[in-house]
Amino acid sequence: MARQKKTRPAAARRKTTRKKGRWRWIPKLMLLTACVGLALFIGAIFMMEEELRRIGLFGPKEGKATDQSQVIAQPIPENSPADVVEEVTQEERQELEAILQQMKEK
């Protein structure tokens, strides 16, 4: 006759295993949040490059390199009527001073 295998009784589940399973998703969620934040930051740099250059976060935009011959060949611009600075009238000056006084009072 064949002998029967002895089997151990199944181990009782511990309460701690349920608690560990409950917290497994938090590191994954934090990693996902960090990746999304990094992608948004890099996207903002590429999408708003001109604005970031304007406020000075990046250096000045590098244009095409110009040779000395190109610089010499360009004519010197003369003052046109559009370049003339208009004088401020007395009424405009009073309005500006009133605005400045209001700003100082605040």
C-alpha cells in the first residue's frame, strides 16, 4: 500500500499582509506625479522659450553670425519722423503726476 503524503495545514493569514498591500500604490503614484511634473517643466521651457528669454532666465537669443563685410554693407539708418519722440503736454504731465501720487499713497 502506498503511503499518503503528510501535508501541513495552511498557515493563517496575518493582518499585516493586508496593510502592506494597501500602501503599495503610494510610491507608484509619487513616481507618476514626478514624471508628469518633469514633463510639464520641460514643456514649459520649450513652449515659452521667448518669454523666458525676455525675463532673463535664458541668455540673449543668438542670431546668425554676421561677417564684417555684412556689417559694413548695411546702410546706417537715418532718423525718420516715426523715431522722433513726442513731447508730453501739460495735461498729460498732470495726469501722470496724479497717478504717481495715488501709487505713493497706497
